[in-house]
Amino acid sequence: MTKAGIGEFLREQRRTAQLSLRQLSDLAGVSNPYLSQIERGLRKPSAEVLQQIAKALRISSEALYVRAGLLDEPSGDHSVEDAVLADPGLDEQQKRALLDVYASFRAANAAWHGTEREG
């Protein structure tokens, strides 16, 4: 299985987020023509531009850096939050719902363990 290029990956993420090219351009502060060229593989974005796009798409900038070849694939643990945010198969509402449920479980467990120690 070959890894999709950064442009194709960004296009998938943008479509999953249900954003037009123009909407993402506005959110990321990157010109519409430049973003289009990145998606078509005609331009290689800088780390700064990737960070702006990641923020606009609410995905991990590290995931974009790896995809663009700016960072090596990490060999350690990945956070649940990063995995959920980077999943192209989920829309924004689903990502938010999963993260909310995850945070509530963590808070409940922390509260339970706190009471268990006191008692």
C-alpha cells in the first residue's frame, strides 16, 4: 500500500471536513491558488503553511509533517486525540463527539481513582 502524497491527503481531509477549497483557504490564511497547487502536487508546502492548514482542518500538524516528508514516522505511542483528529473516515462532528466521550471517561476514571485513594 503506497502512502498518498501530501496534496492528495490534504484534499481527502478537506473533503472529510466538508470544506470547499475557498473555505479552507480562508480558514488557513493561505491563498486559494496556492492551496489548489498543493493539492494537485504542483507545490511543496512549508512547515508553516502545513501548520496553518492543520489548524484549520483540526488535525495534527505532526501528521502532515510526516506525510510531507518533513519528519520521520514516529515510533512511539500516539495520543488518542491525535488519532481521532487525523482519521479521514470521520467527519468533524464525529471527531468532536468521540473526543468528548473520551474526555468524560478520563475525567470519571480520575475522579473514581481519587475517591478510592481517599477512602
